[in-house]
Amino acid sequence: MFKLISGKAIAQKRQENLRLEVENLNANGVTPSLRVVLVGNSGPSEIYVRNKARRAKELGLDFNLIRFDETVSEKELIEFIDSLNHDKTVDAILVQLPLPQHINEEKVVQTVSPNKDVDGFSPINFGYLWQNNPNIIPSTAGGIMTLLEESDITTTAKHVVIVGRSNIVGRPLGALMLNSDATVTMAHSKTKDLKSITKQADILISAVGKAHFITADMVKKGATVIDVGMNRDENDRLVGDVDFDDVSSVAGAMTPVPGGVGPMTILTLMEQTIEIAKKRV
Ligand SMILES: Nc1nc2c(c(=O)[nH]1)N[C@@H](CN(C=O)c1ccc(C(=O)N[C@@H](CCC(=O)O)C(=O)O)cc1)CN2
Ligand SMILES: [Mg+2]
């Protein structure tokens, strides 16, 4: 039987509990605070940041978006982030990616204090994650683990194939899957005979950024397929990496785009902002 995994519904359900946690914190004089730094005004980043702002406001968080022109210098950006690091009223800092070409993304990510790094992108938090001692973890990867858990899809001893090795999704998800006792294969653009590998997956995750990349012939019957892609098709519709109509004829469970992984990314960001703020109680 085929199951559609709705990230939107799971995120909505968990957000109810988060509201109660925020009320509890408020009763202790704490309002979790999140600062999002956005450089330039690319269409997709604007949408993602707007979604973050909406959820934060629904939860009653202290949310602030700080915008910089896309010509901002690396030095100015780094100095600003450092001022947030030292601001005692700020729990969590997020720099929306990607950044313009002239700014070194690694340097900026390394500037965010590991204690406020709600994206879990700093080398310290990445290191903790790979040592199976996670602190703050990247939101998309964390959201996917929650999505599976809430859908009663276990990872122990499963063969998980992740296509894509980005720092935002593929690599941290590889660590989380390994930590949760899956057998993990990380595939990427240099992988030979990708289809022979994806066909072995009990859980197949695609984070490639190419519409219609995963087709039914690449999927084992009954497999769970998680689609992280956010692409525009030839009709300018938002689609994932997975050819949904084709793959749903063989998969056992699948996430849609939109309404799958995206809402879970934002939920996890809210959960982690609240977790960081709890340390103030
Ligand atoms: N600093 C960060 N930058 C980026 C991250 C990140 O986790 N931290 N991840 C992605 C973008 N991303 C979060 O920022 C993100 C992507 C998608 C969604 C989302 O809600 N998607 C919706 C559809 C939205 C639409 O209509 O286009 C869905 O899937 O239903 C939220 C966040 C890159 N940058
Ligand atoms: Mg993300």
C-alpha cells in the first residue's frame, strides 16, 4: 500500500506542542529570539525567509530579519554577525544561504558562535554530529529524521542511499542516519552506475536539485523515497528531484514537493531555537 508522507501535516501537529513550550518559557521570563541574516534579494531565499518569519510569529518568538544589500563586504557581514554573537538578547543566529559569490561562505558560517548556530553548520557542531554526540543539527537533515520517525519508518539496519553530498543536507543526513544504525551509501555526481546503487535503497533520499532526476527504474519496489529537491519545471511549477507520478507506482512511501521536507526544515529550525532558549531558564 502506498503512503504519502505529508511533512506539512506532521509539522502542523508538532507546532502545537512547540506553542506550549514557548508558553512555558514565557512563564519563566524567556522569549526565544531568532535573528535571520539575508544578503541580497533572490526569489527563493525571500520565500524561505518569509516562511520562517511566519512560523516564528505564530509561535510568539522574538524574530528579526536583518537585510544586507548584495554588495555588502565580507568584513561588514562578519562584523555584524559577531555583534549578534555578543548580544545577550539573541538566542539563535541563521545566515540564509546561498551568499553572493564575493563572500566566503565557510568564513561566514565559522563566525557564528557554535552556541547560537541554529543551522548546525559550524565546524564545531558538525564535528559533534559526526562523533555521534549531536548538539545543534542542520534543520533539513533533522526534519527528515523526524518525518521518518513520525511515519513509523525505522532506520536500524536499513540501507539508506543519499544522493547529494552538500553541507546543508547530504553530509549531515549521512551522519544522522549512521548514528541511527542505518547502513549508509552517499552517492554524488561522480558516482558510477547510480541506478544500480539507488535500486538497493530501502530509504532513498534525493538532494540533487534537478527536476525529474529520480525515475521509477531507479527505485526498489516498496522503498521509502524522500525528496529534498526544490526545482522549477518547464511550466515554472515547483517540483522536487523525484518524478512523482512515475516513482509513486513503485515506492511504498514518498514525500511530495511542496509540502514534504520543506515544512519540516522550518519546524526543526523553530524546535532548535526553542531548545537553545531553554538554556536560559
Ligand atoms: N541558512 C540556511 N540556508 C538554507 C537552508 C538552511 O537550512 N539554512 N536550506 C535551504 C532552504 N530552506 C531553508 O532555508 C528552505 C527550503 C524550502 C522551504 C519550504 O518551506 N519549502 C516549501 C515550498 C516553498 C515554495 O513555495 O517555494 C515546501 O517544500 O513545501 C523552507 C526552507 C537553502 N538555504
Ligand atoms: Mg535546510
